[in-house]
Amino acid sequence: MNKEQFAGIRRQLAGKIRQTWGEWTGDSRQEAAGRREQVSGKAQQDNGIACEQADRQLKDFHDQHRNWYF
């Protein structure tokens, strides 16, 4: 897990808390902001996963083709 993934998960959790708070208090703006934050966190987490996979694929390629120079 890299920093982007962790930050995305943290943002999703904060959004869920904000959404729940909005539901309890009847504040529709807080609910919407919480949902928006959750979606943003999911996108950030997915970006972190994609970056990690790209790094892993590049490392695997390099390991298989050690005589190539980058």
C-alpha cells in the first residue's frame, strides 16, 4: 500500500463520517459533501493502485530482460 492508497482510504472514511453526521443533524449539504469526499477518496485510492501496478509491471519487465538498458 502506498501513500496515495492510504490517503484515499482516509478520505473515504472522513467522507462517510461527514455524510453520517449530516444524516443525524438533517443537514443535506453535509451529506452531499460527505458523498463527494467519498467519491474523491475512491478515485485517489484507484490512482494509487494503478501507479503501484505500473511500478510492479515495470520491475517485472526489467527482471525478465536484465540485458536491456533504460
